[in-house]
Amino acid sequence: MTYEEAIKWLKEHHCPDDWECDCKDAEAMRLAIEALEKQIPKKLKYIPGAFYSCPTCGNGYGRKAEFVNHCFNCGQAIDWEDTE
């Protein structure tokens, strides 16, 4: 099962009609989905002047640092492929 498939399954099988409910199960599922979504690598946003920022939290990177696999601030997986 991929991260995407797990996210889809969780969204379809838990509180699908009432994501605003206050039950602990719904809160746990929201946190699990958020954590799974951060495991899917995303491309950094490029800001002119050789500055990159995390697409999830905006944490900045002053230069291309391909050795960085996850955002230091929020844990978002980073995809450096095809980055300028």
C-alpha cells in the first residue's frame, strides 16, 4: 500500500461525513493523515536569489541542499529532482 492509497482509505473509512466531530478517533485520523501526507515528497518553492522554501511550512533554505531529505522544521519529505 502506498502513502496515497493509505490516505485515501483513511479518508473514505473514518468519519467521512463528519470530519468536524470532536471524537478522539477523528482527531487521531486527522493527525495520521497529516503525517502520511508529509511522507510524500514535495518540491521546494524557489524564490529568486537561490532561496528555497518548504511547500508545507515555508521554512527557508539558503541554497540547494540535496542531502536534506526532510524539512528541518515540519518533517515534510523533500523532492529535489529537477530543482534549479
